[in-house]
Amino acid sequence: MRLQAPWVNALSDGLNPDDIQATRKLLTLLRERLERADRVYTGGDATF
């Protein structure tokens, strides 16, 4: 974990925490819609 900290910190430099949260919410919503659509079109849960 210690070796990843500098890389992760550099990766997130300049990103607004509110923007990160909004992106997470959007991706969660899109995933839920895709999963719901998959159940409608396949008649059940798909295994990936």
C-alpha cells in the first residue's frame, strides 16, 4: 500500500472531491440502469 500512495495521490491531484462524488453517483446510476436493462432483455441476471 505504501508504494501506491504517491501514485494515487499524483493521480488525484487537482480533482475536486465534489466532482469525484458526482462522477461516482453517475457511474452507479448508469450501472444500475444497465443491469436493469440486461434483466429485461435476457430474462434474468447475466453472468460476466
